Amino acid sequence: MITESEFTALLQTAFPDAEVALHDKTGMSDHFALWISTRAFEGKTLIQRNQMVYQALDNAMKDGRIHAVEIKTDVPV
């Protein structure tokens, strides 16, 4: 399990300008719905964006703190 603030901190370390919205889908703190917007996604495909997010969350996913994450990405306007 991971707290929402720990989850958000992982993303903001990788994407300092990111705006993040996170929702615990099950109440068990291991399945999340994520919306993230950052300039780092400019010019990137959806797959590349998701890979970037998964890279930022890699350790937490490998050690089981995060079991699943539904990702929606955006670029600030």
C-alpha cells in the first residue's frame, strides 16, 4: 500500500511541473486512477507518456505498493 501523498511525490519528483489528480479506486491504497498533466509530455505519443509515468512509479510497482494504475495524461494549455 502507498499513501496518495507518497504516490504524488513520486510523480512530482519525476515531473516537477506536474498537476496530479489521484483517486483510490478500491479503498485499499493499491489500485488508483491517475490524471497527470505536464510539459514533459509535449510531442510524446500516448504510449511514450504512459511509459514515462510507469518509469516514475517503477520501484513502487515492483515492491507491490502499487498494484494497478489507470493513467490519463495531458499537456498543459
